[in-house]
Amino acid sequence: MNTYDPVMSLTAATALARFGLWWFEDICDPLDFATHESVAARYDHPIAAGEALFSAAEATLLDRHAGLRRTRDILLFDPVHCYGLPGYLRIIDTLTAAGWPRRAFWPHGGHLFALHLVAALGLGGAEINPLAFHPFHGPPPALPVDAGRVRLPDLPGIGFELHDDAWQAFRSLDR
């Protein structure tokens, strides 16, 4: 994650191009806008960036200097790390005002909070990882993935309640 230098970034992009990945993510240091721009100029498939940036000011720098393409690239800002929901909303407002479509936003986080934001804000999708962010990881068993999609739970809350491990962790805090 974010470890390729300028040469390795282009080498990886060249090697991955033939696979037509959904996106190439976390290419280089998140503030190495010159490398992002270099890869974007040579890699035709979508690039995903923003996961390790946390403010509207950083998002603006990414937009201005990383060569990302509004028609195909993905913005993966993490709403929890972006100073919470208000900070995440500032990023969305800033970048949509600059011409980014809402479908470009795929909140990072690996949990159902991101999925709820997608539904509430009309975003492109949610990056949900079934193997990371324990105990909030992936969709709970009650919400299986079907053709790459997960339905929202028909229950109050934001979905943590459906993860037995997460619910037990919350309950243990009350002791």
C-alpha cells in the first residue's frame, strides 16, 4: 500500500494494464502527486486514490496535481479518518464543485457505515473488505454478497449490530 516509487509505479502499471483491473489502488505515497500524474498519463484503466488523505485541502491538492481523470478514476477517502462525516462531506462538496461526479466516490472503510453513506449520498459504491477491519469487516452473514452487491439491513443502526463480534466488543465496554 502506497509503497511504489516512481519507477516501480510505472512498472506495476504496465504489468497490470493487460488485466483490465476494476482499478489500480494505492500506487505510491499519497502525496506524490507527480507519480500519480505519470501513471495516470500512461495507464488507461481506472486509478483509485485518496484513502490515505484526510482533509478537503488534501483532496483539492490530489485533484489539482495528480492527473486523475474525472470520467473514470475512483476516490477512496475514508469517512472515519476524514475527521468524521462532516469532514467527508466537505471533501465530497469540494470535489463535486470541481467537477467530480458522485459516482467517483467509493468510501473506504470495509464496514457497513460506508455502505450506508453510499445509499444516503448517492455515491458510486463502497469498498468493503471481508478480511480486514475486524470486528467490523465485510458484510455480516445476514447480508450476503450477491453479484457484487449487498443490500442495506432493514434494522435501526448502521449495521455494526449485525456483526456478532462487533456487538460483543461494544457490550464488553459496558462492563
